[in-house]
Amino acid sequence: MRHTVATARTAILTAAVAILAVAYGAEAFAQTLSPLTSFGSNGWLAPGSNAYVTTDNSQRGLGWNPVTKNIVLPSRSGGNFVAIIDGTTGAVVKTMDTTGVSGGTLAMMGAGVSDDGQIYVPNLQSGSSSLSPFKIYKWTGENDTAAPTTAFSQVNPATTSGAFRFADAFAVYGSGTSLKFAAAGTTTSGSTDGLPNNSNFMIGALDGSNTNTIYRNIPNTLTTSNDYRLGITFVDADTVIGNQGTSAKYTDFVAATTLSNTGAIVTGSIAMGAADRPLDYTVINGQALLAVVNTNSSLISIYDITNPAAAALLTTGSTVSGFLTGNANATGGLQWGEMLSPTSQVLYAMSTNQGVQAMVFQAVPEPSTYAMMAGAFAAIGAIASRQRRSIG
């Protein structure tokens, strides 16, 4: 009788494990992208949700503050504003004092936030004019009630034709002595000091010294356009990924302080859609991930780029609905946000004119799933052991 009961228990547990495997096989072992439902309306701040999210081309990028978990959203709709958006609810927390923000081709573009919560917002500057330098404004944090200081200011170098343009793409890396920015924009034709200017980006300091390097004429990049102009993100202190769609460039650079610098090398190209442009990099549970947003549809795609030469599309998703205003500038912003667990992270994405999305990426199965199945297998093993002893 004991043998019969044990056999029945084994059968029941084996069936339970099979059910778990089926139930979790499609979900627990897949990588998912789902709305952060507490944010806006089911993960979407649609245009018109507040005065700073509109359809007038005036929001070109955004940042995420790792100290407060809030979004930093520059908006030129009706003036020059830097709105602080609650990263959980999407509510407007406050706006920063923007007294003195002026000039440039456009007075404000995107935003970057240092690891210790300092806020940086660039203007957009095309061309070389002593009256209109490329500038980056700084606030010491969200509690800063003063007008911004200037962390960086430089007149763009002159060119034989065309013009340098910076801040269509913008990113900030590190804090303290490691703090730096990356900026890029529409390609320039011609040359400067005898070196062609195509496919370029700037790396610079944010300490008021205006130290910077413009990397240009980079091998294995386009000569007719700028492969870094619509999206740029840091991988580490000397590596960026630049993008204008179709093929993102994984690029190592060496520190230098001169204009005529070719010390940048493309070490990998990541294939993606032609309209996949703003992007951001993160590592979750040892997996190198690149998120991009499509500037036509607002569709978000997540790639595993552990091996950039063999990038794998993991999942896609979107929270937008209904009619979307076109994004003729192909601009926007994308930022990884708060780590909710060792295997999941919030992601914020914006295609200009199409609102702000908040989603949660789940990288691997929840540990509880493994624990449940491991417990069931352990129980089967224990029963089987008792069966053998009983038979013997």
C-alpha cells in the first residue's frame, strides 16, 4: 500500500512539474516588454497630457535622474522649460528655472543626468559663430532653484563647406572626475584643417574647462551622412554607440584634446530598422542590451548586443495608440530607468510629437519560477528514493 501511495505521489508531482513547464515555458523563459501601468494612461503620456508634452516638435530628447527616479524633459512649447516628470506616475513634479537659456539654432534639445543627479541640457547649434556657441546648461539637481550655470561653451569649428551641428543626439556619462558628454548632429560636408568632417561626434568635459574632442572621418562609417547624428549612448568611459537608423555603430575612442582626431574605431555594426534611431545601453544580469525607438511608429525594440556583430532582437513593444503626429525630424529620446529587480528594468522612450512611454523589460525568468520547479523535482527525488528502499 505504501508503494502504491508513493507511486501516486510521484505521478502527481511529475504532472505538476509538467504543468509548470508548460505554463511558464512561454512566459517565464521569454524576455518581455510590458507597460508600466502606473505611468500616465497605461504606460503612455500622450501628447496633450500636460503642457510640456505636445505635437509641435519642441521636445527633442529626455533624461532620467538615477537619484530621484524622475524624467527630465526639456520642452520649448510656449517658452523654454525643463519639466521634471515623476518616473512612476507621469505627473509633473516641477519645472526648473531656465532664466538665461537662449540662443543657438534651438535653445534646448535633450537632457542628460550624471550619476549623482546633476542635470545637463544642451542647445542645438549649427554653424560657426562667435555670437552663438554650442552650450550645455547645468543644474546641481532637481532641488536647485537657481538659474542654470554653463558647464560647456564652444564656438563650433569653421568648415570649408557645410557646418558642424551638435546635440540632435546627446548623452552624459559618470560623475565627478569621470563626468563627460557625447554629442552629435546632422553631418557636415567639407573639411577642417585638411581632415574630412563626415560621421562625427564630440566628447567633452562638463567642468567649465570646455575641453573636448571632435572625432570625425571615422573608418567604416558613411561619408555622405553622419552615423551618430540621431542617437548616441555610452557603453563605458571610452565607448559609444551612435545611430541614425539601419546600422548602429559600436565605437571605441581614445582620449585626446585636438580637433584633427581620428582616434575612433568602429568595432561592430548593429543592424536594425531604418527608422530605429534614439537608443540607450544597459546591462541586466550580465546581458548587454540596447533599446531603440522607432521615430515613425514609436515601437520599442530590445537587442542583445553581448556580441555586437551578432546582435539578436529579443522583444518589441509599445504603449501608444490611435493617430500619431509625424516626426519629420526623426528625433526623440530613450533612457533606461530604475532597476526593479536583478532581472527587470524600467525603460522610457519618446519619439518627438508622439508622447512619452514607460515600459518594464523582464530579462530572464523570475527566480521564484526556478525555486518552485526545483522544489518539485526535489520532492520527486525524495519519494523515488523511499520507493527504492521500500522495494528493497
